[in-house]
Amino acid sequence: MSTDSAPVAQEPEIRPTHAPPPGLAALFLAFARMSLAGFGGVLVFARHAIVDQHRWMTADEFNETFALCHFLPGPNIVNLSMVFGSRLRGIAGGVAAFTGLLLPPTLIMMVLAIIYARFGDVEVLRRILAGISCAAVGLLIAVVFRMMTPLLKRMDVVVMILMLGVFTAIGVFRWPLQAVLLIAIPLSIAVTYVMRRKAAA
């Protein structure tokens, strides 16, 4: 009687899948909802919608795209709308996402500016704005930790050292952002190139 056991079939690795690319109207409406929900900042709601809700990007892809937007002139979230929309639907997609992001809050801010000019000295309004500011800080901290999750899961020592180095240089020593990036970007590219060469060898 044979004692050989049958090979155990390995379960296929489950990888995040992308949803079908949205149309121009869907891009406009998605970014409009982000902007209307994003009191104190749209980044939290943008990541939730793009990665978790619609699955248009993986967490790593979102981090990489947002990192690129940091190196472009202008507000990061505005850059993200253009880069993301263009990536999915070309120039028209970028314009649709950009318009959806900016048009609704622009109209609302025009109305609020008129109201604030008339009632801005009311103490209750000042306390409400202070409370919104605290909530915005909490939301920003939460999304930073969520964006760090893919890096922490990989536990790549070199990547963690680079990240902590940039944080220390800008956040602790208050060195100029441009000077830090001029050093960090070539260093990151060189490290990534060497690591991929070793992995391919």
C-alpha cells in the first residue's frame, strides 16, 4: 500500500483587482462628492473613494500617485485630480475630475464669504470653525496612518529609513522642502534601482 500523500494544492494569491474605469460623468460626480464631503481637507475622502469604495486604484498605486503630486507645483489634491483623471480617461478625464473637485466648493465658498463678511464677528460662528479645524486635523492624522499601512506591511528597512529621514529633515529640523527633495528623490531612485537589480539577479 502506497504511503505517498497527494500534493496539497496551494491557494492562489489574492491580489486587489481594479474596477472598470469610470466615465467622464462618473469622474466628475465622484470628485464633486469628495469636495463636498471634505471639510478640512479632501485627501481623506479621496483615498476612501478611489481605493476603498470604487477600487479604481490599489493602496500602493494611490500612494505612488500622491507622492508624484507632491513634486508638482500647486495644491496636492488638485494635482491628484488631474493626474488620476488623465490616467483613466486622458485629458478629458483630468478636466472632468478637476472641475468636479473645484466647482462645487467654489460656489459654496462664494456664498459663505458673503455670509462671513456680514456675521463673521459672531462668537458662536468662531467656535464652530474652531471645532471644524480640530476635526480636520484628526482626519488628516488618520489618513496618514492608512497610507503608511502598505509600507509597514512590507517592513522594508531601507524604505522606512528614507521615510523617517525625510520626516526628520522637514518636520524636526525644518530644512527647506526643496533642498530635502533634491537629495531624497535621486537617493530614492538609486536605492529602488539597486534593490530591483538585486531582486532580478
